[in-house]
Amino acid sequence: MTENDRVRLRTLGITPGHFEPGPLNAITDVAGVLVGHVTCVEGDRTRTGATAILAHAGNLFQDKVPAGLAVFNGFGKFAGATQIEELGETETPVILTNTLAVGRGIEAIIRHTLAQPGNEQVVSVNAVVGETNDSRLNDIRAPRPTIDEMMTALSSAKSGPVGEGAVGAGTGTVAFGRKGGIGTSSRRVTVAAETYTLGVLVQSNYGGTLSIAGQAYKPDSVDDGHDKDGSIVMIVATDAPLCSRNLRRLAERCFGGLARTGAALSNGSGDYALAFSTAEPVRRTPARRKALASFPTLSNDAVSPLFEAVIEATEEAILNSLTMATGMNGFDAARGRASMIEAISLTAIRRR
């Protein structure tokens, strides 16, 4: 399979759910959200990288955003989790990377945050870093990506189309016995006469029996018995004005989309979802943090359409991470991973 053979799920005629996607069908359909990748592919041992997600282009430490974190199975590392749970907000970009690079991700975010104008007196930073383990294709004990490479992901983050497949933090990941990676999708939802956008970005690296639009696919060439374990990180952005409690509830619904793809949800999986709102009225600006704050948010009774939409977007983002990935050999070359659409014919998928 070549780079030109990669396709997104909708190109195959598969459209999960009934909500319409945004124009890019990506997390960057949420205005202001930026995504950057650094991809490290060298020799036959290095297959890794980092992906940075920024809620907005301003000073995130000063203009914090409300956030909610959900953990389905906690066999993983998610730096910054306790402060998100305690305060219901994030104050830094999010970096996704490999398991042994989490510490370097923290350092990159700290350097990025301290260097921003207005943060000269900052002495505490809650860096948010998620991970999955890419050691099946990558020599994970090698110190890659470096701190400088992760800072490149931060500095190169931009709006517009998002790279998918074997890029950034998805460079060396594996899902369902095949090549996993980065995937994204979005939905437009009307609530109380207002239309909002939500977008999902995933780093897929987990196992189970792949299901596409409710139909199970189990290629004969894959022994999935060894591929039940693994992890996934799902990042949700929305411009809907949600409080941190309902953002946590929104994040929890990502696991509905994860289940639809046939995830095994095993003992050895790390399943994390983080949701944040970019809506200006709910930002935790310095003035709002110093006074009795009132944040106009959607009520509990209004949020169900967003819950349904995030399930759809998560499922599609995961499947995009598979269909956009190219096959790869690496450090564990005896278990090189073909792409999903090399293992399952496009004709069979289209016939579903």
C-alpha cells in the first residue's frame, strides 16, 4: 500500500451515524483548535512521534478552558489527570506520545508555557500528556521523540486539515493487529436553536475484533489472540458552552464509540478521554478567576444530542486512523503491521 492509497472512511461510502460532519470532518472544525505533529521514522528501529492539541492560539495558562477527563480502564499514564479532575480545567496544550516519552512531553509543555509572554511569574504548570505504547514497531527505550522534537509539534500546530494514520503520536501504533495511528472526525449539532461543533482526535493502539458499521471483520492473516491489550487516547473539543461536569460526561460517551469498533477493553488496556470547551463565555480568564464567576452553560437536559454526536465522531475517528494508515515494519520487524485496508479488501468493506 502506498501513501496515495490511503482513504478516509467516508471515501469508502461508510458514514457512521446521522449527524453531519464539519467541513474538514476533523477536530479543527472547532474554531481556534490547533494540531501539530512531529513524526520520527529513522532506520529500522525508530517509529514514533508526538501530536500536540491546543484549545486556542492564545496563552492557555492565562485563559484556561474547562475540561473533563474520563478513564474506562486505567492501565496507562495520563499526566495532569488529578488537577483536571480537581479543578475541571486545563491550562496547557495536550501532547500525545509514547509511554516512555511522557516525561519529555511534560518538559516540552513546561518550556512552552514558561516562554509565553505574560507567564514570567509562573511557578507551577499542570502539563497534560497522554500516551500509548508503540514498542511493537518502535525501539521505545531510545529517547525519541526528544524534548525539542515535541516542542516542534507545539510550535507547528495549526488549524485546517489534520494529518492522519502513521503520523505524530500514531507513527508506531498498532490496532486490531494492523497499523493504527491518528484519526479525527467532527459533528455539527443543533441544541436549543444554536448549532455547535464537536471534534474528536484519537491515538489508536488497542485490540479486539474489528467492527465496521456493525459488521465484524477478522482477517484470516491476523492472530488477534495476542492483540487484545493496548491503549487509546481520545481528545474531544467543542465550542458548546459546557461546564466541566458535563465535559466529563461528554468524554465518557467516547467509550460508546470505542465499543462500536469492537474493542476488547481488556485488563491491559489504557482507555482515556479528555473533553474541553473552547467557548469564550466559559473560559477561566484572570478576571473571572478573581471574582464571583458566572459561566453561561448548557443545562443537563440540553446535552443529549452532543452525547450522541461524540459517540459517532469517536467511532469514525478511530476507523479513519486505520484506513489512513500505511503498513509498517519496524523494531519488532518479525511482526510488521500491514494496513487495515491491505488486510480487508475495499470491495468487502463497500459491500457491507
